[in-house]
Amino acid sequence: MNIIGESLGTFLARQTVQAATPLIMAGLGELLAEVTGVINIGIEGLMLMGCIAGYAAAGISGSGGVGLGAAILVGMGTAAVFAGVTVWAAADQIVAGAAVNILAVGASGLAWFFYQNAREAAHRSVSLGRHVGFQSEAIPGLSRIPFFGPMLFDQYMLFYAAIILAVLIWLLLHHTRTGAILRALGDAPEACQAAGISVRTWRTGAVLFAGACAGAAGAYLSIMRTHAFASDMTGGQGFVVLSLVIFGRWTIPGLIAGCLLFGGINSLQQTLQTTRYTSHSTLMHALQYIPFEFFQMLPYVVALLALATLSRSSPGPRYLGQAWRQ
Amino acid sequence: MLSIENVSKAFGGVQALNNVSLAVAPGSVQGILGENGAGKTTLMNILFGLIRPDRGQIRLNGQAVVVRSPRVAQRLGIGMVHQHFKLSPALSVTDNLALAVGRNFVLLHRAAFRDRIAALARSLHWAVDPDSVVGQLNVGQQQRVEIIKALLGGGKILILDEPTAVLTPQEVDELIPAVRSLARTGITVIFISHKLSEVNRMCDRIAVLRRGELVFAGPMGELSAEDIAQRMLGAPSALSSLGASSASPGLVRLHLSRVCCTLPGTRKYKPLLNNIELSVRAGEIVGIAGVEGNGQTTLIDVIMGSLPISSGVITLDGSDLSHLANFRRARQFACIPEDRQGQGLVLSLSLTANLMLRSYRNPEFTRLGLRHVTAWRAQATKLVRSFDIRCAGVEVPIQFLSGGNQQKALIARELYGNPPVILAINPTRGLDIGATAFVLQQLTAARQRGAAVLLIHSDLDELLAISDRVMVMYAGQLLPTKWPVVDRAAIGRMMMGITPQAA
């Protein structure tokens, strides 16, 4: 069958990568922070802050690029609060991360309220203009390759950025002294301190980087893949990122594989939800009687099962979640 | 030439160092001997820039230097290998060294680093693989990585802070020529220890500290071992006065039969404990020697019920223990755990509370179901006096006591009320000679009272001094020995897994 001229397989592959992109982007930052020993379960909140900041800044300035920049800055700013509380004041990272999530729900809702009011007062549209925000960008030539072309080379610019970032971080972690320091920060912070490396400063840097990544991932949701904001629009994707970092055993290839798996199942369930009404096959017809919430649940069930079976043998960084007092 | 001139340092009212002067020649191995608290560590911390002296100065090649921080020390060529290694177990040797002594952040120059490490290791005749992951090296090898780290950082003067405390006898035997070969390349080594025999084998010159004062400095061999010990202690050594019991042991108290333990969910790994046969009778000390990590901690854990056994039977006085949860077993045994600060004591609680942790439920210590404050204080005071625990008061949090006094408190609590079965693992770790002798005396006294004692200890000399029977733990197996018929060296070989049948 065909959807808008593409085969179902090509369509699904492209959707999979689209769904995986924000997870990869936020996951790279979270992975780096966790490698240095800081777990930020507030990633969901950081993404949400990125969503609203990106949307509002793009709406006001009329530029998608400004929106993305604002999302990154707001992500870092929110992460800076988290870093101050956990890395410098040595508060519990899980509690502080939960607080960031709750804070973000309120702060993003408030910002959305003010944005709507300001736009209406100025007699401007609340929704983004036609050309504000990003469109997918096909790379000439490469995007014409059957199947892989649309999947890998007809994506939003954040996907290309995420892949370049993934390669750079991998090189950094495994082939530079900085990488040795980053890995040692989560494994033996005392070794870093003995080498004259400030554990707190470095961890703060990693947390800020994770905030920037999460902010960008949030902007992807509100000004790239869709051009809309809705309260709580991240819908738990930040928590999925947390589990995917564990699923990937703190490795970048593992993380990306997990993101693609999750994105794939998510796209599949969305496609099933719509095609079951248009298809003529008996199986698809039968699926109509299943409530759509069941399909929405599927990716999370798969994520839980994968975590339960795979994460056992992987302890992660030794000092993950532990404050460094010195 | 490194010279320390008239250095003094006081902490609070305590004079940690009093007018100490010492000159160390380049390329020599200088031993610094002294009991815990004699001032060895303070002196070294001053050299390494961790502490500033109140008075006195340090000269390097005739020039006065101010060692403001470890950074400055490193720049001056002073390196220190701490007892607790500052290495990242997840990283390779190369990455660890790059982390510590590298300069740039972007390029690792792994190949160049690997070559430098390999060249240095070769010149010292050490087998160090730059690509191996540090967490997979044994303690002796990790120590060498630490030494290489200090040398690669430009170290010309190397301070080794009780390097043998973490090593097996065989690893100590390997460290000694390794340090000698360092000295031959012109490196000055300062070796801190409270073990006379090691200093004797390693050093050119020794300095003896006692209560912050330098009581002897001179070439090795000028004083006899007894003289040195006497100067360190101010009293003759007590280890020799201990001995195996003459009394014949009584009934079997603790018995392990065909006990196996496999970590849950890891069937593919070899078992932690493999077919353990062990019995401990009343009135005897059964010693278990072994290199750490061969299952000793697991053995205590399965007896105490912290880990489940996968097969076999553990009985106490003939009755099966397997149905008893570990908090119930804790009442059956006195246990001196390996990690006294983590498992044995609650550091933030007072000395009194720590002393009462086992017996707080006894009727004599409760009133209306609440704690009987005066009875607690009286009991704590009694134990403090009879076990000679030095403290500023019984209500002081136990974390402010020295390591030796913490251990005395732990032993006072566990041995109070004459427990019939005592489990002890490395009970003298980190203690000075006086406190060590005290702990060993308490164990032999408990045996005299008819207690069954299982002593797991990594210090072979102490183990052999007081055990009636000795077994060796290797790779989760318990191997019997014919001690005292066989010699120490044979047991040492068994600990390394060499010719287990020969002993």
C-alpha cells in the first residue's frame, strides 16, 4: 500500500528516524552527564522548557533559528539550576530532578499563558507563521537513494546535527584526554581530583551540555516535527531517554539503537492507529476494536521489557547519582 | 639531596611533629618507621604540600622550598603513592596516566603515552601492559601503575605511604626488588611502614619516629631489629608472647558441609564458594589465609546469612542455620567485619551507642521498653576502661576516635558477654603494633574461655602466630594445611594457587 506516494516501509523508516531524533539528541547529553556521575531525571522538564522557549522565541522573532537558540539557552539555564543544587549544594539528584520536572510543567504552562496573552494583545496570531520553524531538509542526491534516502537524508536539520554530535562525542570519550577525564569523573572522581581536575566544574559542564541537548530536543518537538505547542507535549519522552541511556549501557551506539527501536515501535503504533480504518485487510479491520490507548502504551511496554532483560548485567558508572563533596 | 630541617607541627593541643630533621640522599631508599600516630603521615603530608609546617623548612638541593600544595610538590619532583590508589578502574593504564599527567585536552597521543609507559616499565623490569584495564589488575600491579604515574609526572623523590599494607606476601616480595631498581635509576624513595621486616629488606637508611619525635636516624643495620622495635614502641614487641593454645579443643560448634555459593543470576561465572568443608570447635582458632578476593568475604557473608548458599549445610551446635534470617544469626555470632567503618560501626553515633548495638535489648539495659540511660553510660564506661579505648568521652561520635580505638570499641562490643562463636576478618588492618597485639590477645583470651574462633586474615604472620589450625582460601576453595608442620613459604605458595597439594 502507498501513503503519499511512498511505500509503507519507506514511510515507516522515515517516521522512525523522525521519532528517534529528539531521543538521540537528548540522550547524548544525558549519557555524557551520566558518564560523569550525574543523573538528571529532570530531562523531561528540560525538554518541555525547550519546547515552549523554542516555540515562543520563534513566534516572536519569526525565525526558527532564534527559536532553536532560545531553546538551547533555556535548557542550559534550567540545567544550571539543577547543577547548582546537585553538584554544588550536593542535594540528592533524583529529588532535584523530580523537582525540575514539576517546575517545568508549571513554568512552561505559565510561559505559554503569557505568550498567548501577549500575542493576542498585539493582535498577532498565536500559531507560528507559515515559514517560521523548520522544514525537513533533503540532501540533494543522497535523499534519492531508495528506502535509505528518505530515511537518513530527508530529515530535519537536528537529526544531522545529532548524528555529527554522536560521532564527535564518541571520539571525545574514547580518543581524547578529555574523554578519559569525563569517564573517570563517574568512575573514580578521587583520581580526577588527585590530577588537579575540579570534579564539580567538569560535572557542571556536562550537566549544562545535557541541558543544551535537551533544550534542542524540545525545540525539535515544537518547531521542527510539528509547529505547535501543547502543555505537557513531551509526553514522557524525557523519561524514555533516561531508560534508553541505561538500555544502551551508556554507549553511544547502544543509545542510538535503543532510540531507533523505540522510535520504530512508536511509528508503527501510530501507523496502525490510522491505517486500521483505511485498510481492507481483515486483520487491520479487527484492530479497530482495540482502543487506541493500547497502541500508545506499546512502546513503553517494550521499553520496560527491554530494560528488565538487558540492564541487569550493566552497573553503569560507579559514582552515578552520588554527590562529590570536597 | 632532600633535607627536612627542624620541622614542627601541632594539631590542636597535640604535637604531631616536634623539631624533626632528616636528610635523604638521592638514589637511596629511606625507611620511615613508627607506630600509627607517630607522625609519619604528617611528615609526608608536609613534604607533599598537603600540610604546612608550623616551624622549620624543607631544602631541595640546598635551596629552601615552600611546598604550598601537591601541585607545587609535583613541580618540584616530589611524587606520592597513597595507600588508597587514585586510579579509575574503568579506564586503561594509558588513559589513567594520560588523565593524570597529560597536558592537552583534545588529543590523547595514546601511542606516545603507551611508548613512554612501556619504556619506563622496561627500564624497571616491571611487567605492565599499558592497554590493560586498571580494574582488572591486581593490587600489586595497580600500585606499580601509581608509581609509574608519579615518575611520568617528573617525580625524582617518591613517597610510598605504607605500600605493603594492601599487598600479599608474594606481592611484597616483588615490590622490594622493584623499589631497589627504582633507586638504582637515581630515584629517591621514601618508604613509610610500621613493619620492621619490610623496612629491613628494602631500605638503605631508616628513621624512627615516636610520638612526633625523631628517635633514630641512620644506616640500616646499625641497630638490631629488637632495638628498632624498642625505639618505635618504647616497649618490647608483644606478638611473640602470643601462641597457639595448649588446651585441647572441645565440641564442634560451627560446621560447614559441602557449601557452595554462586552469585544469583550469574550462573556462567565460577562459584564464589566451592564445596567448602569447615568445622570450628570450641576452644580453637581456625585461621584462614589467602589473598583477598578469593572468597573470604563471601564465606563470612554466607555464615552470617547476608548471601544465600546454593547448596550444602551450615550448622551451629548441630542445628541447621539455613532457616534463620541474617538478623537472627547476628545474635548467634560475634562478628568483627572487614570494613569496620561501613559494617561494624555507625560513625555518626556516639561511642556509647556503638558499644550498645548488640546488647541494647538486654533487660538490664532497658527501662519500660526504652533505653536505660544510666545503665548504658555505666556499661560504656566499663568497656572503655577494660578495653583501654582512648576517647574524649563516651558520648563523642565514634568517627572522632582514631582507627585503633574504633577497632577496640568494635571488639569490646562484639566480645562482651563471652560469645561462643567469633568470626573475624582482617581484625588488625590499619592498626599499629600496640593495637594489633591487643586485638590478637583478645582473640586468644576468647579462645581460652572456650570460644570457637574463625579468623580470616591477610596478615600471614599474625595469622600463624595465634591459629591452632590454618587453611588457605584460593579461588573459592578451602585447602587444608598441615600447619605447624609445613613452613610459611609453603602456605604462601598455596595462597598463590601454586602446588596446593604440596602443603
